[in-house]
Amino acid sequence: MSEPPGVAVFLAEAPPADSPAKPLTAQRVLPLRRPGRWIATAVVLVLVAQIIHGLATNPFYQWDRFRYWFLRPTILDGLVITLEVAALSAVLGLLGGVLLALARLSGSPVLRAVSWVYTWLFRSVPLIVVLIFLYNFSALYKTLSLGVPFGPAFVTFDESRLATDMTVAVIGLSLNEAAYAAEVVRGGILSVDQGQHEAAAALGLPKTYQFTRIVFPQALRSITPNYVNQLIGLIKGTSLVFYVSLLDLFGSVQTMGSTYPGDIVPLLLVATVWYLILTSAVSIAQFYVERYFARGATRTLPPTPLQKARTGLTDLLARLRKEAAV
């Protein structure tokens, strides 16, 4: 029988008639060999080993001074200021981003225009420029007042007393963060299927209820990973508040480095390790938040790191027992 052109026929060689066929459970399955993967793994392990060896043996890093500075009160005080500035800016920035996103999606052309201009402006101006401008804001406006536009003022504030270093840092970071958070929130809202909006409207639910109970919870699945990236950038961006005379973690390191110039490298390593700890904590929180909002969207929730380790250990023990049995 002839086969059509272009079709390959593969025939399995039948075992001899006198030899009994082994059951499938008794046949050993050989894994596909991947030499390229093993070579790449070996190269990476060698490079990692060289990096670790260099970090451990190079006297230039001065690990004894690193241990001395890591938990010094000056460094810890700066770390607390970094956490305060980052936490306040993250909350205020997210709230401002939600309001800007809703204004951008509203039916009012004025709100849409103001939201677009705000986002365009603060995404265009560097953060350090915003902080320095706010730090010198009292030179432009010595007093702030509330009252009738172009009329009498009811309440007057002394701007120099209100604009402390902490206030300037939080306001500057929040204004900058709100512009980026607005686009993150707007993208998350737009990612919700249009049928969800139509179903909520068909039920006659109020607009506020539709947003808070149906649209926004689903949008959070898309907002969370993107905003966590912004939050990590915000934590690193707090290092700029040193230029408005606020001694955060980086500011404390800079000050101690000026006082002890021989300890600049270990002090920079101290700042690096603390920033790694902070961003790692945020990444762990991100995993559990994403896992929480994945309920109902996936058939099975992604395993936690502890569950992954337990499953990997179980598979390894089962494989070892199987090899020993063979």
C-alpha cells in the first residue's frame, strides 16, 4: 500500500515471538539527555562560585567593618526614617493614583484633562527636581491661605513652619508616585472584562458599588504586580531625600562615610544589604497578595515556598528510593 507523499511512517520492531514481553511498569524510562543544559549549569555555577569567593576573600570589602556598622544606632535611625517615608508615600501615592485614574476614566472633559496633564508633568520631571523645588517652595510662597478666590483669606499658614524635612520628602515622593500609580490603576481597571461592567450595570447596582465590589477587586490582580514594582522603586527613591536634609538610610551612610572615609565601601555594603532586605520583604508580601486575589480565577492556587520545598523533598526521596530499588 502506497503512502501519500510527505508522510513518514514509523514502524516499531516487534519483539521475537519466543521472548515474553515485559509489562510497562517493569520497563525503565530513560530521560532525554540535554548536554547543553548541563554545560550551561556548570558554567553558571563556576561563575557564582568565583563571585562568592571574591566577596569572601577580597580584603577591600572589610567585612569586619561591615559587621560593626550594620546594626549601629545611626544606621537603624536612618532605616526607620526610610520606612516611614516609604510607607506614607506609598499610601498617599496609591490614593492619589486611584483618584487620578478615576478622573482619567470619567465622562468630564475637565477631569480627564487635569488628570492627563498631572500625569504628564510628574512623569516628565525628575524626582530630585521635584524634591528640591518643594524644599525651596517657601522662597516662592511664604504663606499659604484658604479663602475666597481673588478675595479675602479666612485661614493663613506659615509655609516655613509647615514644610519640615519629613513633610517635603513625603509630599514630593507622593506627588511623583501618584502619577505612576494612576497609570497602573487605570491599566488594571481597563483589563477587567467589559462583560463584568455590563453584568453589574444590568443588575442595577450603584456605580460606587460596581467599582468597589466588582471591578476594583478584579483589577487588583493586574494592579498588584505592577504597583509592587513601583513600590520597590519608591523604596530606592527614598535615597534622594538626603538632598532635602533628611537623614534616611542612604543619608546616614553618606554622613558616616564623610566622617570615616576609610569605611566608605563597608558602609555602602550596609546600605545595599538593607535595601535588599526591604525589597525582599515587599516581594514576599506581593506573592501572598497575588495568591489571595487569585482565588476564583485559577483552578488551583499557586503553592507557597514552603509547599514547594516540601514537594521537592518528597520527590527527591521518592526518586532515591526508586534508584535504590533498581
